[in-house]
Amino acid sequence: MLSLRGVHQVFPSARGDVPAVAGVDLEVRPGKALCLVGESGCGKTTTARMAAGLADPTAGSVLFRGRDITAMDKKERSGFRRAVQYIHQDPYASLNPVRTVYSTVSAGLRRHRMVADHREARRVTAELLERVDLTPAADFIDKYPHQMSGGQRQRVAIARALAMNPEVIIADESTSMLDVSIRVSLLNTLGRLRDDLGVGFLFITHDLAVAKYFAWEGEIAVMYLGKVVEHGPTPRVVNDPRHPYTRALISAVCEPDPDLARTKERIRLRSADIPDLTALPPGCDFHPRCPLYAPGECDTLRPPLVRGHDRLLACHVAGQG
Ligand code: SF4
């Protein structure tokens, strides 16, 4: 439905070009979640912004239903903007503080003439609020953002996205600023939209535990310094990570069960420092930090992302399952 084909994004800077995203291929399917995980600065948000049409790729293409979004005319582009909705990380900044919930959620409905009049706009807005568990809707519809909690604001942002009957939702760290209990509740709400309405999700997170919870029946793509290094079905990637970077990410997830925590694999990186994007090391980008680093190969040849029998993997050493 939404495809990224070899997308690149290079930002010019005083210190040289910054290759924030370097040749990423992804596919978002109806009713499925694709989680993009990685550390801050790995290119997740830049990739998400290109997928949403908020930034044009420097190279490569973004296709929606097989059509390159940069080649779309005004009408097609408007349809794309409605079909692909973006939910930002910060529920405090993504809502206009001087607009009520009704004004925020119904703005798109009114702009695209999806409702006949004010009465219908309020009715549809109330239905959307109920759908995202802001119940009873009458308690929220005339509130301003400052009168609500972070979790409630994020639900308003989701209701605003749902108002457009989206086919794809791009959620950029949408739960990372929320308390754990609210986060789980919001993930459950998003999961219902995915399962009941068939919305496809591109879910951006630095938290593998969140990816595991939200996309267990979907896929995880792990990004490092602008490239996907491992991509496969979530249970395979989480239960049997192959790339040393994925293994390091998983070993860093807190394990609440002390017995499991004791037996969990601990990955010690050779260095905590992330290479500068303007001066990437030769060979594998991860080699200065990688515990499996093989001199002579890892520091000279860049490993391509190769399809094995159950996943895509970019590593000279880690075996394909
Ligand atoms: Fe580590 Fe070498 Fe694999 Fe890179 S290619 S992740 S340095 S083992």
C-alpha cells in the first residue's frame, strides 16, 4: 500500500553532507504494523517524514498504491494526505493550544467537506472521541489542550488522524512521552484501529518492548546510521535476533522477571560512541562498536542487506537462520 524504494535523505551541513537515510526499502501493508526501531539519530523520523510526504527523498521513491507521490497531481496529493496520517511524538506541541478538541478534530472534516453542517461535524467528532476512548465525549469535546493530560491529548491527535479515514497511520514515537500504563492503553487503542479498521501502521520507536507489544504479528526493521540492518517478522527478530546491533538493543531492554533477567544475554559493545554521519567508518558502519567484529572483512567491506530464509540481514558474520 505504502512503499519506500531505496530512499535516501542527505542534509547539507557546514561539516559536509549528512546521509541521514541511505537506501531504505520498506512496505506498509493494510491491517499490519511495521515497526522501525533504533537509537536516536538513526534516521527513523526522517524515514517516517518521507513516507508521509512531509519531505521529498534526495533519491529513491515513495509509492502509494503503486504511484510515486512526487508525480501526483494536486487532487491525487490531497487524497494521499488524507489516506496517510502522521501522529507526532509530542502531544503537548502537536495540538493548537487555542483550539478546542472539537475545532481540532473537525478541522479536516470541514476542510474536505466530509460533513454537511456544524451539527454533523459535532456528531462525527463525538463518535471519533468515543472510538479513541475519550468517553463520554461530551466531557472532552469543548476542552482545550491545557485542560487534558498527555495521554488524553495524544488520543485527540489520534482522533484527528482518524477523521480522515486513513489507510495508513505513521506514528512517530507517539507513546514515548507517556507513562507506562497510559502507553499500554494507547497501544491497545491503536491495535484496535489496526485490527478492526484494517489501518496499516508505520510505527517508529526507540523502544523494542513497545515494538514487541504493538507489532507481534507484524514486522520489525532495525535501523542503524540511516540503514536497515535487520528486518523480519517480529517474533523471529525478538526471539532470535541475529545482527549484533539488534542483539545489543534487545539485551538493553529491562526484563521485569528476575529469573529471566539473570539468564538474559548481555551484549557488551566495544564502544558506546556512535560514529559521526559525516565521517562514517570504512566497511560496516557498526564495526567500531561491534562485539563480533572480524578484522580484514568488517572494516573494509560494507555488508549488503541480504534476504535469508526468514529475514533480511546486513552482517558478514552473523549467520542466517
Ligand atoms: Fe559486526 Fe562485522 Fe556484522 Fe558489522 S559486519 S555487524 S562489524 S560482525
